[in-house]
Amino acid sequence: MKTLSTQKSLRFRMALIGFLFFIGLGTIIGRAVYLQVFFGPSLAEQAYGQYEKTIQTNGKRGSIFDTRMREVAVSIETLSLAAYPRKIQDTRQTARTIARILNVKPQSIARKLDADRSFVWVKRQITPKEARALRDLQLKGLEFLPEHSRYYPNRTLAAQLVGFTGIDGNGLEGIEYLFDAELAGRKGIATVLKDAFGRGFEAQEDMTTNTSGNNVILSIDGAIQHLAEKALQQAVETHKAKSGIAVVMAPRTGDILALAHAPLFNPNAFGDFNRDVRRNRAVTDAFEPGSTMKLFSAAAALESGCCTPHTIFYCENGNYRIGRNTVHDTKKHGWLSLQRIVKYSSNIGAVKIGETIGAETLHDTLQRFGFGRPTGIACPGESKGSLGANKKWSTFDVAAVSFGHGVSVSAIQLTAAVAAIANRGILMKPRVILSVTDARGRAIRTFEPQPVGRAISAKTADAVTRMMEMVLTEGGTGVEATLDGYSACGKTGTAQKIGKDGTYAQDRYVASFAGFTPVEDPRLAILVIIDEPHGEDHYGGTVAAPVFREIAQSALSYLNVRPSERAPKMTVLSTTKGTG
């Protein structure tokens, strides 16, 4: 009897469970039918609003460092504003609201929001303040996507050399452009998640691969660069000049320690500056060197063996006619030795040197110093200058070239050539990049010092150096370059610029000074160029030489270079203004 009763109870329970199951299933089916019939369109719209979308992102761009590993260019995280136009109901009102916060015209925003596209960029790389203001409004259809923005923490420092990037992080000028492939971060994938009500938004990057770009290490020393920029900018302002350039090079390695320009520009806002200001003129522009070229004419004469430092030339008392042309000196000189031609910067003396050695010897020497061809420096747009073929030089061409006219050079060429004299005749390739490293700092590429070749013998280099020392002694054109506690040498230059009519302008000059210090152990070769100083005081010895002194004095102190035993003990009483 108990067994029969148990079986009846079991059958009852199973029937009850089956009944409840069918009741539940019927309820679910009924609910589904109800929702489909009465709420189908609404639910479909909500489902359409849910998405999981992948977008391609740029990886973090590598940094640029100076030689002491101080940051020159970095990438920082930022947010960009995007929109999904199909999710925005009132595009006009939304556009006005966004435009007010971003301080842009509402029409430009409205055009983007009215686009028949699923996704548009509203504004790339917005500020944190703008992002907070827009987030607080909780506007439907907007997204905040993480990106990387390029930032230059030192603002104007070495800006013409470093260059800048565009909104997408691609290099547009300078090192940023030339090393774009190394610096650029590799593409990554971000997944965008959002529910139908606009909640729970995330942008998750795929972290399985490192998307960071490589780093570039410059030879530039930020401290010396700052010193050079400050001294140069002050001189340009003082003399109301058009512009200025200063280059500082280590003679033995060819390392560029500073590459300064004036006026300055800020790459964080590069669009506010014109192309001329942004251009790396030390590399891209060529100019007539003027009397600085007399160094190399003298070197050619010594190297040929036809002259010694004491060989004398008659300087025609200030006027020398060559065919239909006349060469002038600002002071009348009779007989001058080779070394005094350099000291007093006699144009006629340089012409006599050129006539003595001839076109071929002069041309070959200038070529060995690197003139007429690119140096190969790692900077875009390098000018090779102009030297021409010596077979095409006329008698007057030889004369003009001898004192720095009729040829053109770049600032980097001229600095390298002067550094070759300091390096006892060995010309070095200018080096501005030391290495490329990965995100962990491991070297991928290194750039070793590279000798180009011997320009002149060590004996000739030593002789030219002694001549350059005389330029900074009493009566020389470069006494205002004299340093306190350190020996130095150099050469002044003052060149007339060619006007629009193709002739030399009477009121437009390029003032320059090129030299190195200390003489006994050269650490710095420095070139200073002041373009179009205003006023009667337009000579290299009075406009550019003081800038050399300021840069050299401060840089040697910064580098903890011991004072020279052979430093001048004299007090400068006067300076000789003239062609140099």
C-alpha cells in the first residue's frame, strides 16, 4: 500500500512541475510576442545603439633628447573629441554648445555633425578643461578618445633643428621629419564599448604589443644651446638685424653642441610663425662668406709651398684695378706679410695671394675644406653652396673668391672648415645625432665620429692658427672676441649682400666671426652670423665678434675647462674696423 501511495505522489509532483514549466514557457513566449508587436521598433533602435567598435590608433611617438639625456621633444597623453552623427538628434543645438566650449565657429561643428557618416572627428587633442566641460554636459553621441600629443618642454630651444609634427604625429620639419620612421609609434588597436543608453564607454588599447616609437639622442647640449640662443637674440635685437645664426662644434668629433637661430620660434604653436623663421637656415641657406674666406686662401698659399707667413705682398695703398673692376681696402696698406693680410683683413692682399697661387690651387684647397658639396649632416634640405669649376673662373673670379665673394657657403660648412683648422687639418663630418634607442633605452643605431679627410697638413693648420691668433691682438679686426682667461683665435667677415638688381647693395651686409678656443687644446669651434645689422656699425669685428666672446666664455665655464696658461694678459685698447 505504501509503495502504491509513493508512486501516486511522484506522478503528481512530475505533473505539477510539467504544468508549471508550460505556464512559464507560455509566459515567456507571450512576453516576447507582446514586446515584438508593441515595442519592436523602439527595442531595435536601442539595440542599434549598442556597439563594440575597433579603431586604429597611433602609438606613442619616441622622445628626442639632448646629449645629456634632457628631454627636448616628448609625447603626452591627451583626449580627442569624436562624434557619432546618427546618434545626435539636434545637431544645431549640439554644435552651438560644443562650439562655445571649444571657442570655434558653430558652423564648422555643424557641418561635421550633419555628415552622413557613422563616425567623425570633432576636434583633435582638446585641452583637459575642454574635456571636463563637455563631459559634464553628457551630450548624446560624443566620445572622448585617447591620443598622444607632441610637446616641446623647452619651447624655443633648438626649435629649427628639432622641427615639429602635425596633428597626426607625423614629422613635418627638422629631426622630427628626417627621423620620422624611427620616432613614429607603431599602429595599435583600441576597442570602443558603449551600451544603448550611452553608459559604460571604454577605449581599451591592445597592450599585447609595444607600440611606442624609438628615441633620438642629439649631440646638442641644451645648456650651450641656451647660451648661444640668448647671446644671439640679444645681438640681433641690439643691432636691429634681420636674423642671426650661431653654430658651436667640437673640432675633434664634429659634434654640433649648439645650432642657434634668431628670431626664435615655438614649435608648440608652429602655425603662428612663418616658414622663414621655422627654417634651419644654418643648413639650408647659403651666403657669401666675405673675409672669413681669407683663412682658406692663406692656407692654400702655405700648403702650396710658395709662401710662408712672412712672405710680403704689395697692397697698392687701398685701390687695385683688375680689368674693369677695382678692389678696395678700407685702410691704405703698402707692403704686408701674409699673416698681416689676415690680421688686418686686406682685400687687396687676399687678391695678391690668389694671383700667386692660381685658380686650380685655390679651388682644390677650398674643395678639401668641404666647400661646394653637402657636409652630410643629418638635417633635411642641406645646401651645398656654390663653388663652381675653377676652369670657368676668370682672373677677377679668382680675385673675388680669394676674399670671399663670388662663392657661397652654408653656416655648417664654414663651421666645419674652421673646425678642421682647429683639428690640425682633419675635416670632420658634422654630427648632430649620436644614437637611436628603443623604448627601453637600448641602442639600435649609433653614429660614430667620421673623418672626411685631410684638408691641409698639421704644419699648415698650426701656421694658420697663429695667424688667427694675431686677429685678436691689438690692431687686429677681431680684438672684441678676446676671452678672459682663455686663449682664442678667429677671423672676422663682412660681406655685402646682392640686391634685387643683381649688384651689391650699399646698405645690406652679413657680419660674421669664426674661431675656436682654447688655442692650445681646441674644445669649441664657433661661428656667428648677423644678417643685415642696421647702422654704420655693421662689421664682423664689432657686431659678431662680441657674440663669439659671450658664447665661448660661458660655454667654457659650463664645461669646466681650465683657464689657459697662454691667455692674453693685455687690455684691449682699440679695434681695427675694416673689411673684416
